[in-house]
Amino acid sequence: MSDHDNFKRRLTQDLINKLAPLLKERPELSTLDAMGKISKEMLENNPFAPPEGNKCPINMLPDELLTCIFEMGMFIELEAKIFGGSEYEYETDTSDESCEDEDEDEDENAEDDDSDNTGDLDNEESEDDGTDCLPEAEPPFQVLVSHVCKRWRTMALATPSLWVHLDFQKGASLDKHRAFVERAKSAPLEITIDCTSDTGMDLDEEEKEDLDKELMDCLQRTIDRSDSSLPVIFGDPNWHTRPGLDGAPPLRDPLEDYHYSILELSDILDLLVPRVKHWRALSVSADNYRWMYLLLARLHQCGPAENLEVMELYVHDDDDTGETFQPRHLATRFTPFRGQAPRLRGVSFWGVHLDWDASLPILKNLESLELAYHMEEVRPSYQTLETILKSPEIKELTLCLSGPKGAEDDWQNASVAPIQIPTLKHLALRYHSPECACSLLRYLDTPNTTSLTLDFDEKDYNSLARALCMAPHGRSKSLLAGLEEFKVSGLPCRSHWVDRMLEQLANVKHLILNCMGEGELFFDVLLKASANSGAGSSSGKIYCPVLETITTSGISGKQMKSLIEAREKAGVPISRVFMSEKDVDRSSVRWLKDHVKEFDYFEPSDSEEEVFEVDDMEDIEMDDFEEEEEDDDDDDDDDYP
């Protein structure tokens, strides 16, 4: 019997049970009237039935509780957007006529009495809060609730925390963000500016010259030349006399050029810079350094960022190799916020450099530092990086094709000691050469690290694997021995060293493997060892005996099933499994859910979705890894300090 049939049977029985007593008690009632009375009583507290008259239960809530509901709704929407919610679609119809139609629709739907509660701000903008012609499918949550009724609008506009998230994406009206900034009042602002293009930026020389002129035009209009701390712009002391744009910039088709122009970024900064003391978080992304150059020049002169806690600057430029920074005229080193951001705790710089020494005051109290894709010329010196890493609360460090200037020989000649970072918990090393990675491992003393991420490709990393298995800096245990989380996205090395590394991971609880690359070797060795141990072999080894969670991409459901079975037979079961949805079929999902405490999907990053390929292996053959004598490797073990 279906749920519907059960409900129908119960409803009929309830009506019969209530009908007879009521007719006996009230004989003057007809059967129809009695049924109506019973139905009304049964539906009296039904939450799905609309209230009678003008009653609305939510209006009984106090203002404080309703405000909390507004804030919760906004955060739920933000989380959905960040962690897998539907992406906003870009509207193809962006003509002025379309915008006007939307304005008219909003005006017709807005309540007449809203004008009494919106203040001067809403007199300066349309009733849709500047959200006309946005790329969003619908207005943000806080805008929606502000359009429901007079009371809700009054409360929403009077709640600064609803308006602090400023997400600048191409197509969003600047009026919307201006309204948000005004309504946020003095609340800390969280700012995201996306200047990237979906199609990238492959520019010819003429296009680069045009961008230089556009950048110069913005600099000449906004930079104070009398500032004695200002570095030389464009490498030219007479930069202010250089030609800018000839007239208005050419119009761009928003469908073909889907990113903010340099001039548009300048307009955004004109809105934000005067409120720098209210910034809590700043994240800016660009495909070309000219956009970042304008930002850094403006930050150099904008004054202290008293409340800034997080700063993330990303330049996604494919040209991230070599000794010198290109283009040369944009190598200027700026000092953000005049060196004053006392609450700054987390920074990420991808392809973005500062005047590192002058910026030390804002970098000495970090909890998280990420340096990525820096040319040798613009990296911080060893001594400067050491000062930054001496931050008393630093817990996370990521170095990706970046680090201190120079090589290990330079550091030895300077007689520098390893940088001691006892507070560091999370360390990530990505894309370094084997020599550089080994040098960093020798010169970063992180005795309390519990999470390690390794991401390398294309070369022979046996030397790094060997170094990881040794006890560094005169200690009795290796770095691996203290880990609780270990992530491998790529580490080309012999299976002998994979065995040795897994053997060291006695305390690892969470293993994350990108098995589209060299991570598959780790999975295979772990599976083989678990199967041998489960079979009762005297030579069986239990690798990762306290492993609780495994996360993989590139591993099939069948392979994962084999590992779960082997670990269970060996007496060291895995509790939680996370896999890429594209790797596992429905039958495997059902089996895994029945055999582990928790199973779920995760979304691999772009790099984890790329199949590991070796394009240039003339000098390195994988067979050579296996042909090396283990005795030679073991002899070399003692050479690692």
C-alpha cells in the first residue's frame, strides 16, 4: 500500500471517529456541516494551510530573530555558490532596451511605501538596488528579502552585515556595489574582484601597447606624483608625460570580451579605496599583470588597512618561468597600504610581487602564506623570507614555483641557518625542480608539521623521496612520521621509495591521492601491502595502520572496493571514502556505502582532472627508475643531514 493510500485510509477513519460523537452532541447539525466543522478543526494548526484574513505568523517574530534569518539565508546562498551551487548564467541580452524593461518591471512590483524607508541612497538609484542587467539569474538573497514588504525592507537596509560581500564580476552593475557599500556602513567588507577572461588573453604587440596606454591613462588620473615613497612607474621617471589613451577607449562587445577592462577596474577602485579602513578581505584575480599593476599602485597610496585580515592576489599568466620578470616596465615593486595592515593574517600571491623588505611590517604576523609562480628576480631574499616565516602564529605555508631568491649554494655561501618554523602545521610544495625541492626541505625546519602536500611532475624525484624518508636536522624521526594528512598529486619516483614513504606514515589518518598521475603508484603499493597482510603472509606489512579516510581521483570503484576489503581483512578498516563522481558507478557506490561509515563525492580541482603526461622524457626513462641499485640508494641515505 502506498503512502498516499495509507494517508487516505487514516484520514477517513479519523473523520468517521470524530463525526459520530459530534452528531450525537450537536443533533441540529447536518452531516455536511459537521464534516465542515471537523475539517476546520483538523486543519487549524496545519502549517501548509494559509492563515485567515491578514494574519501572517512570520510577522510575529521579533526584529532580532528575523534579522538572524536574513543573515543565515545570505550565508547559505554564499556557501552554495562557493561549494558547488549553481553557477550564475551570463545574460545574452544586455541591450539598453532590455535594461529599461527590467527597471519598469521592478518599479511596478515595488511597494509604494518603500520610499519612506530607503533614505537618500534609494532616491539615487532604481528600486532594484542596481541589480538590473546583472549576470545573476536572480538578485542576491538580501536584495530579494528587501523587496518583500515595507517592514522587511526597513530591516534589511538597516542591517549592515547583509551588504558586506562585494563580488565584482563582469556584467554586474557598479550601482549595485555602490548601494551595497553605502548600506554596509562601517561593517568589515569582503571584496572579490574577478578580472579574468574565460578565453584567456593572447595579445599581439599592438594590443599590448594599447593596454599600456589604457593603464597609463588610469595611473596619470589617480596616482599622486608628489608622494616621495612612490617607486618609479613603468621604469620611467617621466612616466607622467607618457601618452595615454587618445580619446575615449574603444567599445568592447561584452559577449566577446567578458572581463573588466583596466578602466573599469579603476572605477571599482575609485569606489573602494576611500573605504580601505573597512576592508576585511580582498581577493583580486587577473589574466594580465597590467590589471594587477594598477591595483598595486593604488594600494601603495591608499593608506593603512586597519581591519584587513586576508589578501589574495592572483595573476593567471602562462609565462611563469625564467629568471627575469616580463614585461620589464611592469617589474615595479610596490608597498601596499604604506606598510600598515596590523591585522593581516593570510596572504596568497600568485605571480604578484611586492617590495618585500618594505612590506615586512604587514607580513610579520601571518598565519597563512602562499607564494606561487615568481620569477627568480622578484622573489624575496632568504633573509626576508625567514623574517616572514618567523611569524609567531604561522601555521600554513605553500610554495609553488616560488621561494627564497637564489639556490642552495648561495644560501651556503651566505652561511645562513635553516629556517625554524615550529608552529607550522600545513606544508605544500608544488612544481619545484628536484634540486630546489630538496633544498627547501633541508632549509625549512618544520618539526611539528601534520599535513604535507606534494605536487610534482615530469622529472625524477627519487632524491626528494629519499630525503623525505630521512630524519632531518638531527632528529630521530622523519617529517613523514609525524604526518596526519598526506596528499600526493604527483611525485615520479621508484616503487621502492613509495614503499619506504608509506612505511613512514604510521600516524596518517587522511590520505589524498591524485591517481591520474603518480598518485596511482601509492594506491597500488598500499593495496598490495594490505592484500598481502590480510592473506596472513609472514612478510605482510601494514602501511598507514591508523588510516581513517581516503580521498582519490582516477581510481575506479572496483579498485576502491579491493582496498576496502583488503584493509578490513587486515584488521585496519577505512571509515570514510571520498571519490570523484566520474570514477565510480552506481553498483560500486551502493557497495561502498554498505561497507564504510561514510561515502561521498568530491569535486577534483582542475589540476587533478588533468591526466598526467610526460612530454619531454628524452633524458629520463621510467625504466631507469627501476634499474637503479637499491644498495646505492641505501648508501646515500646517510648523506642526508
